[in-house]
Amino acid sequence: MSFVPALCRLAVALWVGGAALFTFVLTPTIFRTETRDAAGRIVGYLFPGYFRWGLACGAVALLALLLARGKNWMPAAVLLVVMLAVTAFQAFHVEPKAALIKQQIPSFETTPKDHPMRREFSKLHGISAVCNLSVIAGGVVLMVLL
């Protein structure tokens, strides 16, 4: 059973790595690049996969943690459940709503920044970034606890 804590750490690292990739690499690329539509399609294709990946990694980490029950397993389990809840909220509420709003805006680049739908999209994008940052922070704390 000595491999179980290592499995938990690996699952958390993969989950946090995915969140960091989307927060610091892919999402800013969309707002910097000349070909925003192409970058948006790539991220739009990868984002649902990221959520499935994150939820699967979180579930594996939680299962491994419950099997191992090493030191600090209870606070780590609570933190993992919170991280799973944040990722599920982002996957099933924030991102679908943002995708729907983006589909309703005829041309995202030419729509004025003070347009209500564009402001709502920016707000949802901010919530998504906060969710990813909280998963990253939670993952760092988990690594210390484990």
C-alpha cells in the first residue's frame, strides 16, 4: 500500500498542472494572439477535456487518500472535496454559461467592451480564473499535507 500516497500526489500534480496550463498559458494566448478564433476553438475543444481530467484526477486522489489514511488525511480529504466542488462548479455552471454567451455575440472582437454580454463574459472568465487559481493553491497545500 506504499504506492497509494504516491498515486494521490501524482493525481493532484496532474490536476494542478492542467489548471496551471489553462490559467497561465492557453487562456492568455487567446487574448494575445492575432488568430483568436483559432485559439478559441482549440481551447474550446480542450476545456471540457480538462474538466473531465480534473474531476477524474480529483476522484483518484480522494480514493487513494481514503485508502492510505496517512497523516493529515482528514484535512487533506476535506480540501480535496472542496477542490472537486470548485472544479465541478466551473465545469457545469461557469464554462457552459460563458460558452453560450460567446455564441450569442456576433463578433467578439468588434463588440464594444461596455456591451452587457461582453461584460458578463468577462465576469465569467474572471470567475473561471479564480476557480483555477484556487485549485492550484489547494493543490500546493495538499502537497504539503501529504
